[in-house]
Amino acid sequence: FTRNVKSLTNHIHLAELVKKTTEESTFRERWQTERSMLEGDLCFDTLDEMIAYNYPPLRLLRLLCLQSLASGGIKSSKYDAYRRDIVQTYGFEYLFF
């Protein structure tokens, strides 16, 4: 019985953490952006805004990868612009990711 209670308590705690995370506006915005990319939309304006507002760099790079995969690549001119903006905003060390 105590084992079931402990398991239920853990489940409830995890559910509360998931609910708290998914209700945050940053999570919802990122989820909406990811969804739009997967539906075929080009979200370059959103990515530009994220760079301008110093969005966490690893999350930004993940979104750039997703955009590239979902849209069949990024044009070299756009890629060069993103590379320049990322170096100026986050530093050259993010070029190697």
C-alpha cells in the first residue's frame, strides 16, 4: 500500500511540474514556433527576434536546425546572415556547434 501511495505521490508531483512548465509563456512560444516550422512555415522573423532579444543560444541553435530540416535547408545568404548575427550576439564559440 505505501509503495502505491509513494508512486501516486511521485506521479502527481511530476504532473504538477509538467503543468507548470507548459503554462509558461516561453514554453508556449517555443512550442508554437516549432509547430509552425513543422507545418512548413518559414519562421525567420521569429528567429531574428530571438537573436535580438538574446534568446538562450542553444535553444536558438536547435530551432535553426529544425527550421533547416523542415524547410529543406537554409539559403546560403540567410545562413551567412545568421552566422554573423550569432557571432555578434553570442560570441564566436557558437560557430562550432
